Amino acid sequence: MRPTTPLLHLSAPGATRTHSEFTLDLLLDLKGTTTVSVCIPARDEARTIASVVEPIARTLVPAGLVDELLVLDHGSTDATAAVARRSGATVVPANDVLADFGPALGKGDVLWRSLHASTGDLIVWLDSDLTSFGTHYVTGLLGPLLTDPGISLVRATYDRSLHGTAGEGGRVTELLARPLIATLFPDLEHIRQPLGGEYAVRREAAERVAFEVDYGVEMGLLLDIASSSGVSAIAQVDLGHRAHRNRSLSSLREQSRQVLRAALLRTPMGESIRGNYESRPPLVEVAQRRPVAG
């Protein structure tokens, strides 16, 4: 069920951890029979996908930390799939997963399908346009999940640059998402990067919540897991620096609208505004997609 209260009054959050706390040897000692899937949604990212896939395939898979490395290709028209496969990933066409639902509608729909395509107890999601990737992204995000059974979701924090200028990235985050959270969900105000594409989750937690079909997915998952598991079940890990392909300001307008929708639908006004969004393409199924049943 969607939360019906705009303000979360749950347990106090813990301090932000750093990726250096979680060495590969430590995580391997703790992993035991827990399985890990890394899932990377991608669309026309042939230029950058290898720089994300290869370090994982070369280091973390042979070491035994990552059991499954998937690229969910969302209808790429370039060589994304071929490059990803050559770099060591298993490539899964997103539209072929749960094909009865039709073609994937957006990023959130692809992430939802990745739950079905993967098998890991823990899932690490990574964006495919990163130019700053290192294996510490994966080890850092897995650290809290493997060291603390009370953690359900791990969000990355980092310094974000814009066209080479440090601290100027994350425009939708800083101008919309963080002020929105501070106003409506103040117990999550400490989350520094609520929209970043690098995070990890316990499968059981992901299977209890719904997925927005588009760029509202990160906001929706953050709010729903906070509601279902508690704010204290969400950890943050500082990964240092993040750089990726920056979008033009005009292209961020629709993304901002989707993020705003995901947040507002989780307030008491949600039902009254739902029809305004359901009538607008491409949100054919704004009734969010559930990973297990429903």
C-alpha cells in the first residue's frame, strides 16, 4: 500500500559511512551464502558501458563477491549490448522480461524487470553513463547490507560535478528533490543524493514496494522503503566523486515532473492528483508495477 502520511516520524538515521571501511576481504568474509546481483540499466551507452562493466567482471566476479552481472538493455540502437557482452556482462533485453506487460516504459520499469531477471539476495543498481566508476562503488554500497542485517537500502553520496566544475552537478536533486523531501518528508532530509542511480537493496525489501515506471523510481523507492522498513533501515555511503553524461537543462524538465509526481502521490493529496498524471503519456501505467504480485 502507498503511504498516506506526508511526514515520517521514525527512528533517527545513522551517520554516513565511507567506502574505504568496506574492503573486499572484509565483505568476502561476511558474505557467506548471500548472493549478489549487479544490475545496470542501459540505453545507447556504448561509449561508457565498458568502463562500468569491465572492472566488476575483471575483479569482483572472479573474487566471488558478485555472483551475477547483468546489463538490462532498453532498446539500444548503438553497440551497447555488444560492448557490454564483450566486457563480461550477461545482456538481457529489458523488453523480453515479463514481455506480457509490453515494452518497458522507462527507467523504473527496467529496474522492476531487473528484479525478475536477477536472482541475488542483494541487488546493486548502477547507472551506465558513469565516467568515474571504480569497484569501490559496489563494495561501498554492499558494505552496510553485509555488516548490518537491519539495513534494507543503501544510497550513495558523492560530490557531483557539472562540465568539470565540482559541486555543481545534481541540478534536479538540489533544486527540486532535496527541498521537496525537506518540506514533506523531513525525517529523510539527511539523504544527500536521493535521485542518484547508484544504490543497493535487499531483494525482500524491494519486493514489498511498488516501482514507478520512469525517473520517479528513485524517489518512490526511497519513500516507500522508509515507510515500510523505517528511516533507520536506510544507510548512506560516501563514494567520493561521481561524473557522468550531463543532460541539458531543458531535458531535465520531464525528469523533474516525474520526481515531483512520485513524491506527491505519497502524500494525502496523492489520490486527488492521480488522474492528472495517469492521463499523460508515457505514463500508461502510473499504477506502479509490483515485483511479486498485484
